[in-house]
Amino acid sequence: MARDDKKQTSNHEEQAHELQIQMPPEVQRGVYANQMMVAHTQEEFVLDFILATAPAGVVNARVLVSPSHAKRIVAALQENVARYESVFGEIGPVVSDEVPGNVVSH
């Protein structure tokens, strides 16, 4: 009986930690970006997603995250790229135009 009580408590704790996520329609459609710039301060990372078309580009989304969350994003992307490549093959080499300082464009 004690084991069942623990299982019920565990399930209750999991339900208490569930986060209901809503996605507004304007976010659901997403935005396309073919360039990205990353800048950082000690407290945050700034991710600018850019749609670059000649002769100019526009930042169509900006996301600010903490350094620890930026590291989790990198880990999630690495895991998903590995899964993608296991199904579709290796992604070709990346060409990067680096900007001096703490800003990198990809």
C-alpha cells in the first residue's frame, strides 16, 4: 500500500508541475529567418532572427534568454540536429560571416 501511495504522490507532483502552454494564432504561423545574430551581456543572450533579402534584411524576431537557458537551447539544437542527420544525412558545411566583438551572425 505504501508503494501505491508513493506512486499517487509522484503522479500528483507531476501534474502540479505541468505547465499549460498557449500559443496565440499570430505566433503559431511562425516567421522565416535565413540569418541570425547573437549578442550577449553578462546577464542575457539576445537572439535576432533576420529575413535577409537583397538589398536589405529585417529582424523579424528577437528573443532574449538567460545564459543558462541559452546553453539548454544549444543542447536541444545539437540533439535535434543529430536526430535529423540520422534520418536525412549530414547537413553540409556552415559558412559564417563573423562580426567582431560579442555579436556573431549565422
